[in-house]
Amino acid sequence: MNSILNPRIPVGDWISDLLDWFKAVFAPVLDLIGFVLGGMYSFFEMVLSSPIYLVMIVVFAALAWLASGWRLAVFTVIGFYLIRAFDQWSNAMSTLSLVLVAVIIALIIAIPLGILAAKSNAFSAIVRPVLDFMQSMPALAYLVPIIVLFSIGVVPGIIATLIFSLPPGVRFTELAIRQVDAEVVEAGQAFGATPGHILTRIQLPLAMPTIMAGINQVIMLALSMVVLAGMVGAQGLGGAVTSSISSLNVPLGVESGLSVVIIAIFLDRITAALGNRTPIARAKKA
């Protein structure tokens, strides 16, 4: 029997009932979300997987060369060729597709929220505990309600990755805009610039290096979720790692894990290089 000395608050039952109600009432919305996310994933997977692997290696190497230089291009060629040699190419492209979808949606949500938080202290105070909750809640804990709402497959993997990777995008964007020198903003106001012009032509360009650092963190956190995404039925390297754990398949676990590392290094160096190529970053170096 529950008492003050033996408390029992059935918050789990309340959340379960809430999820059942939400799923019943908003089933069309959930179906639409699943359709959109699944369609985006299928599109990226088709684009990345349809050409032969040599073509995609050349494309990735060209992106690396343009962003950072020949050293990263050489690493990209060797790294992605090793992924193919590990027989993980299809899984790698599936993982890359999942990460791209999650990161794109995360940035579409995170950057506007970060701008609003930088402009409004009240909004920042509201959104901060939500971000703390998203970052501190164990990923396995919120996988359960996501599976209840969307079943198993790619979509819950994308949503879990999105939730886990979104907070740094908001925090870095807010921090970046708040760090812009107030005197520069006042100078723009003195010359008659509208708030929109101040944001797009002064604050965002000056804040871009820090925002790019936030984008880098979003991508890295998204990649760190691929194993958990594999646990809910998502395809790709996460599924391979999960399968290797369940069957104690050491070769599969090592090869799929190394493939994740190669993709992580590639994306990290690309985004870091793009952050260093912003006009403000180049001006600081000069």
C-alpha cells in the first residue's frame, strides 16, 4: 500500500496512457511524419547507393578537396575504399542517408530556435530546460515511446537521432549571436538597418564560425546514435553493429565500427574546414 513512507507515483502509466491517446488522436499526423521522413531517407539512399562506389568515392574526394585540400581528399579515397573492402558500402550509404536526414531537420529546427533564444531572454529561459532534458535523458529511455508511436524501422531511428543531436545546434546558435559585438549592431541601427538586415547581414555572418562549430557537433552526435538506431530496426552500420553484438561476430563488429569512424572523421573535417572558410574566419586569420 502506498503511503508517505512508501511512495509510488505511477508516472510511467500516465505517460503510457498519454502516448496511447496521442497515437489514436494524431494518427494522420504521425503517418504524415513517417511518410516524409521515410521518403527523405529513401531519396538520399537512392542518390548515394545508385552510382557505383568508385563514382561516389570520387564525389566525396572532390568535396573533401574543395573544403579542406588534398590531404583530406587522399584520406577520403583511402577511407571509403576501405569501407567498400570491408563489404560495408551499402550499410555506410544507409547510415549516411539517415544522418543527413536527421541533421538537415535538426538544423532547420535548431537555428531558428537559437536565433529566437538569442533575441528573447524569456524564450531562452523556456527552451533551456527542454534542451537540458533532451541531452540528459538516456537515449534508450526515449526510444521506447518513439517505437510506440512509429513502430520499428528507419523513422524511429531518424527521430531518436534528431532528438539527441538537436540541442547543440540551438545552444551554439544562441551563443554565437549573443557574442556579436553590441557596438556593431548599434552601428547598423544608426545607419537605419532594419532588424532583418541586422540579423542577416551583420549578426549571422559574424556568428557563422560558432554556428558551424554547432553544426559540427550536431553531425557528430547524430553519428554517435547510429548504433541505437540499429537497435530499433534502422538499416545501416548501426544494424550491423547490433547484429555483431547479438551474434558475437567480432569481424563484423570491427569492420562496421571502423566504417563509422571513417565517416565520422570525413564529416568532422569537412564541417570544420567549412567553418574556417567563412569570411570572418578568413579575416581573423589574415
